[in-house]
Amino acid sequence: MAKNKKKIYIVLIIVLIMMVGVLTSASDGASTAETDKYMLAISDIIEINELEAPDDGTLYIYTLPVGSTISITAKSEGVRNTISCYDSKNNKIKTFSMTSDGKASNIDQPIPIDTTVYYTVSSDDVKNYFMSVDIIHEQETELFYFIVKDEDDSVDLVVNAEPTDASLLIDGEEMAFQAYEINKYNYFKLRDLAMVLSGTDKQFEVIWDEDKQAIVITTNTPYTVQGGELEIKDTGIQTGMANESTIYLDGQEVNMVAYNINGNNYFKLRDLGEALDFAVIWDAETNSIRIDTKQSYFE
């Protein structure tokens, strides 16, 4: 099962003459694109996805791991480069140029002939919905699209879930939950949290959409009690299976880590805090987790 997969919908806005680039594999493990003006090389490509471009052509999206290196060597005068970062609405939110020392620069200038500029993909790039390498020469721009995946964030299909011994406080009031620790993170039953947060500023509804086979979360909506919430039945270590259902938050598909344990969906508490914007605070001295609905989420 694919993990943390992003569904990417890219609208190409044609400015000047823009072409979508295609890489070919080289013998040294890197993939390259070479013309009489430049050579582009990208290392360690994980996978290549084909999408339909607006002009009925094919658009390639390259998935890169953290640590992958992108480099451009100029073979003629006037070659410039930009790396562009986009959000989920295809808005360009940041741009920078590669340099010969591997640093990001805000200065857009031509690459000297026979000079190589490069950039090493970082964990910060995972936050971008997608990115592109833009190679500009005179009135022509060629684009190579990519997304960045942190392979350390892959989701285990089957996990051991150990009941957490930490207490939980909701806006200062201690409450009993069936909760588990999985890979050093705390997971809580989605409907339990929906029930206890109902009536607060961070209330949300949870609905199962049978047609879409999806979990639908709607914020600012009181929770409808289904029965069985806040029951504590299971003791000892349980087996959790990675959730395969699509998750929608206010109509938008989102990626959140969740496991099905004995027929119930348990979500990583910090993922929910970030998505629903409530503070999750760990107090080591009292071995307690505090949820504060009056504060926004913070790391």
C-alpha cells in the first residue's frame, strides 16, 4: 500500500515559452536531461508519476528523497535557474536559485559556462506540496516537477499498540481514554476526541461515507454520539493495522497517520492537533498530556 501519497493537480501557467522536461537514467545512478545549453542531473529518484498536462501531453512528477542532489551545468552563456515551491492550490510560495557552493540564493544571475550549481533536498522541502526546477535561457523556460518524501516518515502496515500510561487533561479537566502508544507517539480514538471536544471552539463531527469508503471530518460542528465513545475495554498490547480509508477534512483530502485497533480508528494526537488547531502539551513531570482548545497548535 502506498504511504503518504499526495494527489497532485498542477495547472501550468504558460509564461513566455515553457516546456515540461523529461529525465533519462544515467549509468552512475543519477537521472539527467541534457541539451546544447545545459545538463541537469538529479540523484536517487524514488519514483516517476505520469499526469496529463493541460495541452494533452504528459507531465512527469519525480519523487525525491531527502538528501537527493539536483545540479545544473551550464554549456552556453545566459543559462539561469530557479527552484520554485508551491502550495496545494498551485500558488508559488517561494523561489530561490542554486549556487556553486550548494547554497540557496535570492540573486537571479546566469551560470558561468562550465560551472555547476547544485542544491541538496532537505527535510524542510517535504512541507511543500510540490516543487520545480526551472531552467531559463533567453525566452525559453523548461520545467522539471518534483515532490520530496522523507522515507523515515513511512507508515508501518502492522504495529504493536501499547496502552499509554499517561493521563490526559482536556482544558484542565482529567479524563479517561482508551489510548495507545505506537512508535513513541500517542494515538487516540477519533470519536472519543470528537465527543469530548464537542461544545468547545475546536469541536468537530465525524461521519463514515460508505460510498467513498472515507472518514469525513467537519470542523465547527457538534459531534453526533454513536454509542461506545469513551469506553475502555482493551488491556494489554494490541495489534494495529494501518488505516487505508481516505480522510477528508472540511471537504479536502488530507494525509494523517491512523491505525485500526479492534474496529476503531486511532489517530496520532499531534496530527489531529495540527489539523484542528488545538494545542497538545506534554508534561514530563506529571506524565500527562494536555489538550488546550484555547491555544493554537505549536510544535
